[in-house]
Amino acid sequence: MNPTIRAIVTDIDGTLLNSQHELSERNRRALRRAAEQGVAAILATGKTRASAESFIEQLGLDTPGIYVQGLLLYDADGSIRFEHTLDPGIVRQVYDLTEDEGHTVIAYSRNRIFMGRPRQWCQDMLLGYHEPAAEPIEPFELIIGREPVNKVAVFCEEERIGALREHLAASIDGHARLVQAVPMMLEIMPAGVSKATALRRLLAELGIEPGEVMAIGYGENDVEMLKLAGLGVAVANATEVAKAAADVVVVEQRGRRRRGGRAVRAEGPGGAGRGTPPMSEPPVRVAFQGERGAYSEKAARGLLLHNEPVPYRTFDEVFTSVEAGDAALGLVPIQNSLAGSIHRNYDLLLRHSLYIVGETQLHVEHCLIANPGMALDEIEVVRSHLQALAQCERRLTLSWACASRPSSSVRDLQGEDAPVFASRLPQRSTA
């Protein structure tokens, strides 16, 4: 018989909130219904309590919460119940190792955040996650040993963060813990502390057994908490390490509908698992140019774990859809290793108030198709998109021993100009 669930502990970003960092009405109702049945709803986040105050109010929570990766336990009234701080020597060591290399360093001190060199992009990102504005401190050393620092976060390019993590791990040598909750941020915190250690302490004080807890999470910083709980649930968009640690994973059932939203199922290691509340939000809408099955759609699906690619006819419409809020992100090609730059999209980046926030590389393969029975040497004209013809120029040259270049546009069935071009191939001479 399954134990009674007496507490639901949930991560916030990527779990309770949607892709716009908002609490949906559906999730709000779900936690409120649980509270009405005597189930304690507990927030567990890597962020400050200040970042969660609006959600505490929306949910009507009167329970303690876990904040700053388990380094702070707060009572319902906002008073600190328990706290861990990072050794000032570790704070100084991390700052010295990273700031000179151009990385952005911030320090969490309860509900305050301190930043070394002021950087507007970092400030904007923190505010986007509902964090309080970072307080610029120059020199950064002024806070070391004077303010209680719970953790330090270092921002770094994704392609360099693996090397940074190895470097810091070797330098710190086990005297602190490294956690990566998001791709471009590495957190340094006291060793032996996590959301799970804070949860274990809180449960003991509340008289609740870990087996009576449902924990819901998304990232690396949720792994220990998912393992501790009697029922660990990873949302559909969770990282692979979180899914591996969970008892069940909430998975979207495409093609099925039920009143109130999408149908979901929970799967465990052995297949179908126990049903759990569908805490995962709808996938991120990503606009791309082309038809279903286009390479841009494939790139979009590979770039994000949980997204819904949406096709648009032109690159202009992709940019417009993102600015209008119809899509959260837009994915457009910028460079092709054979055909060169896609200049149109460079122009659109200049015209629109949008920013590049990620990139991916995709290996492209084209197939030459013809009617059954058609021999290769019978083909006179190849029709395709201009970029596809440019990408295949070398192969066509080898096949017909001549250069193949677009010569004239053709029209689609509706009579409108279509992005299709023809390459006329001269007949090869025969002996």
C-alpha cells in the first residue's frame, strides 16, 4: 500500500513556473487543493526568498520554505529558521580565480545579492528570475568577512563552464560544493549542504517522514531531494540527471486531450508509474521558417528539451512572432559551412529588438528524388531551395561534371513566388 503523502516539496523555476517564469492558474489550484486536504506545500529553490514572495502570496502558503539551495530555511513569516554560510576564504579564492578571467561573480547574502563589476545583462537576468537587484560592490573584497555570504555564483559561457568547473573543483579540493542548476552558471556553496539536507532537517521538525513526501524537481540541484522523498517526480522538461534520480517522470501524451489541459502520464524505470499531478507547463513555442520536417525544426527540437516548434512562411514572420509574444523563441539559420552566411537574418537582427541567447550546429543531409525508373543521367533540371542547391553544388558538379547554379525562379501552385530555384544540367555526352 502506498504511504500517505503529507507534504509536497517543489522546485520553482522550470518546475512550478512556466517558461515565462509565471505561476499558472492550474498549478496554483493544484497546490491549494492539496493544502485544503492537509498536505503541506513547501517551496525549495536555489534563489532567495525575496524572489518567491509573490508566489507565496498567490499560493497562500503558511509553511516554512527552503531557499538558496538549502542554505537558508525560512519560517512562514519570513524569519530565518536556519542558515549556512560559506567560508570567507573560499569566497576570496573563488573571486580571485574567476574575476581576472572576465567571469561575472555574484554573492548571495540572505535576501541580498552583491555583484563585483556591474554588468547590465546579469542584472536583467536576475530581475527576470524575480531576484532582487544586485548591489554593485567595488572592490568586491569589501563584503568578504563583513557580510554573511551563503553562496557564490559565477557566470561563464556554456562552452567554457566545464573547464571552469574542473579548475575550481581542483582548487577548492572538497572544501566547498559545486552545483550547476542552469547551463551558464556555476554555484559554489558550503560542502555537504543541499536542498535535501535542509528538507531532512525541516521534516524532522515538522514530524513528517521522508517517505510521506512527494518532491518535484527539474535540475541537478534537485537530485538529492528527489532521491530522499518517498515519491520523486521529475517534470517532463527536467534534465537527464534529475530524470534518472526520480521515481517517475511526467510525460506529455501527444494527441490526447482532456478537459482542463493536456493529458499526461507518469513513467518510472519499469514503464508506467503512479499518477502524479501534472506540474509541468506547456512546452516552449519556438518559431522557425519552413515546413514541418525542415532542418530548422530538427535544430529546434535538439536545442531545447521541452519545446513546440511552430512553422512560419518567412524569416520576417519568425522575428515578428517573437516580438509579438506568439512564440517565446525564434530559431533561424545564420551560417552554412558550404553556402556561407544567411544575410537576410543578419539584417533582421539589426531591425528587431531581439537578442541571440543560444546556438546549435546541425549536420545537413539532402536527398535527390525523382520518379520511379528515372536514371541519374536522365535528369536535366534539379529544383530546390536556393540554399539547398548551393549546399549540394559540389555533389552535383561531381555527378554531372559541370557546375550547377540556380538560373530561374519557379512559381508554386497558388501562383505566388516560392523560394524554389532550378538548376539546369547539360546532357552528358556519350561515346
